Amino acid sequence: MNRPEHRWSVLLVAFALAACGGSSGGLGSSEDDPPPTGNPPPATPGITTGQAFTQLPTFSRPTALLQAPGDATRWFVLEKSGIVRVFTNDPDVTSSSVFLDLGGVVNSAGEGGLLGMAFHPDFPATPEVFVSYTRTGAGTPLVSYVSRFYSMDGGVTADPGVEDIILTLAQEQTNHNGGDVHFGPGGNLFVGFGDSGGSGDPRDYGQNTRILHGSMVRVNVDGNTPYEIPAGNPFAGNAICTQGVGAAPCPEIYAWGLRNPWRFSFDSATGKLWAGDVGQGDWEEIDVIEAGLNYGWNIREGAHCYPAGSGCDATGLADPVTEYGRNLGVSVTGGHVYRGSAIPDLVGWYVFGDFGSGNLFAIPEDSVAGTEAEVLLDTSISIVAFGEAVNGELYVVDYSVGTIHEVQAAP
């Protein structure tokens, strides 16, 4: 039986990719592609973490933390069972309220559940909220849904009674669902999908561009229903893939060859897209995602041939910018490039973590493939997600305990 990579209960996981040294290559560019970045900071920053909002009741299996665009007054927490909670951004806040309740339709089996949420970039003027979650399938254990909900009260809550389904994708198993969702700097919606489960990607979905599994998807949700295809997508001329499957490569795909891009983010300063791709059994990886690139799964795990010791042709495969082995962790959680002001030495470092070991890592923002990540801190946190405040400060979500922790400068 395949081991669950985002150990929804307590610790271990084991995952797979496939690897051997390779080179990057790809096609396509767009308004979502990032501009060049600057020089890395000169020295490794020192950090610690401290629990934030200590008077709040703990959350139940939280999966994500975010603020609405330009609104520093509130925080939103997703709970795996289907509840989005909101609370005032006050260190002494004592309670949260329900922003959106999808508990009646969400199936949270395995790694499923309420997995991601993104506000429309013009929220609340455009009162739309996009949610990624799983329901019970017909013939498969789960089906991934990406849907639009509306706020009818000026952004105070979202109405669960009106749902516009953007896309669906049947999940063969209850793990490797992906599920993160964000708007890119060009205003398009990005969604990450895993390979649909099973050890070693038994259906070879990671390299199959006729299905949305194992890919980063990019669509324009401001156009015709349910979406339009941005011109820079590598297969943009093909017919839309109904329910995530097509006769030709899916035009929704932005990049592919991913095992389970559980958490990804855009650098708020440069627009660069960073993703943590959970490994099979040996390597966890961080990728910088660009249009038209193939990130190698299941030919490679990290930068190594998969299965280990086998030969593989890495021609045209993009290398991870960094990777780490089982001595440092078992399930990578993608983070953010730090753009806050409280930790000057951390500015320009991409900070990420590991769900199993609790390690917090960082690499400079302009790192090249093969960069070795710095272990900044060993924590006891089950790092399921990071939250980036409007002001650029970073927070870490503890799945097991249900608490929120702020990344702080070391004393």
C-alpha cells in the first residue's frame, strides 16, 4: 500500500519521483512569467518561531492560512473537513467565525478535503472566492473540484448556496490530490494537481499531458464560462479537456511532470512561481515552475533516476532548484519568498518546510539548480502550510495541534 505523503494524522510518509541529472528546456511565455531577480542575501539568516494568536481556540486539521488581497485586518483558515474560518488580525483575538461552510459536500478521506482557496485579485469589489476541495466520486474514491463562490455581504462571508464549478478531476486514490490554488501576477488562476496516487505513479499520469494529473494548471476565469485558455500555455490551441481528460494534450496545462505539488506560491515582488513537490521515498524537491517545462516525474525523483539506480533519459527535463533526502524530512511543504520587514536578513530567501521532520529550510531567491538548502530551524511543528501576510511576514500552520506560528528573527 502506498504511504500517505501529507501524513494527515501524525508523522511518516514516503513518496516517489524519478531522477538522474538533467537539463531544463521549455516553451511558452506570458504575463505570468517572472522578471529577472536580484542578488541573494550574503549570509544565512537566523530565525525562530513563536505561537501567534495564542488566545484563539485551536483549529481542526487546518490546511491553509491566507489574507484577502490588500486586507491586513483579517486571517482565513481552511479546515480539512470543509470549513473556512475567519478571525481579526489581532494578537489578542479570542474567537473566529465561519466564512464559508462546505462541510456538507466535502469528502476529507485520506489526503482529500478542503485543500485550497484564493480570493479574486479585486476582492471584495469582485466578490468571488475560488475553492479547491474533494467530493465523493462515482467510480473513484474522490473527485477534485475547483469552484467559484460569491460573497453577498461585502466580503464578510461567502455563500455556499451558489457554486460555479470551474473544473473537476477524478482521483483514482485518496492521496496525491494536490489542491493548492492561487492567482498569478497576470490575473490567471493556477491549480496544482498530483498524480492521483499509488506508489511510483502506476498510471504514468505525471508524463501524460492528456490528463490534468501531475500538472500545474493555468486558466483565465474572468472570460467565458467556465474558463478561457491563456495564450502562453504550451498546448493552448487544443480543445479544453472535459473533466480533466482529453484526446490531445490539455490546453489547461502550464507545466507537468509533478508528483504532488502540495503547496506553491508566487513571489510577491518578482512573480516567480515556487512549488514544493512531495517525493516518493528518497527525495523531496523545490521547483521554480515555468510555462512548458516538464519536471520529470515519474522518470525522476528530484534530480535522480527513478527507480533509484535505474538509467533514465533526462533530456528536456527541468531540474529542481533544491532537494533533500530522508535524513532531513519526508514530505516537503512549499513556502514563500520572504518580503517582510521584521527579519531584514531573511529578505529575498525562499522559506519552506517539512511536514514530518518540522525542519524549516531556506535558499536565496536566485538560486540555481542543485543549490543546497540551509536548515534554518528544527521545530516540532507539523508544517502543513505557510501563510503570507499582506505586509510580507510569514506564518506556519501546525496541522497536528491546530495552531499558527509566526516566523521571527532569532534572539
